[in-house]
Amino acid sequence: QVQLVESGGGLVQAGGSLRLSCAASGSIFSINAMGWYRQAPGKQRELVATITGGGSTTYADSMKGRFTISRDNAKNTVYLQMNSLQPEDTAVYYCNARIITDTKLYLNYWGQGAQVTVSS
């Protein structure tokens, strides 16, 4: 029904940057909020950043100053600019979208995950 397609993951050296993109498509009336989460091997999924349709953002403390979330509402796309990447940032990054259907039903969808690997 709704598909989130992530792109931009890859391998980068410590100190480098990557930009993740997540485009939502399908039966979308509107998107209430989008965000990024990540999960490293052996660790629980954790919040990276979220952004509402109104532009309000939240970040995990460890990401503040390094990561920036942005959103193109017209394209139903959310981005995550990641700078000063460190090996501990290595994880699978998942895009999330909370959509509102035409029947005003709120649903959460997840992207397929993008592998980000930071080498030392």
C-alpha cells in the first residue's frame, strides 16, 4: 500500500559524510511525520531523528551537531545528512513514515533499511 524506498547508504571512512534519502509512495493522503532509526548488530533500534510536517525536529543527543534531518513534503521524501561519521555509527538505518490515509487513519510504515558502514 505504502512503500518507503531508502537510498544513499554505503561505506565511508571515519570523518566522512553520507546522505540518506527515503521516498514514500503509494496510498498516501498526507504524511504526519517521518524519521530515521538505526540498529547496530547486537543493539536495540534507536531513534536518530524525526521531523514533523510542520518542520519540528528531534534528535538523539549523540547525533546532534552531526546529523541533520530534512523533509521535502511535496516529494514525500525525508533526508538524513550525516557528517563526521564514526565507526559507532555503523548500523542499518531505517526510514519511518507516519501517514494519514484518506479515511484519516494513521499508519506507520518502514523502509527496507540502508546499511551504513563507517570504517576507521
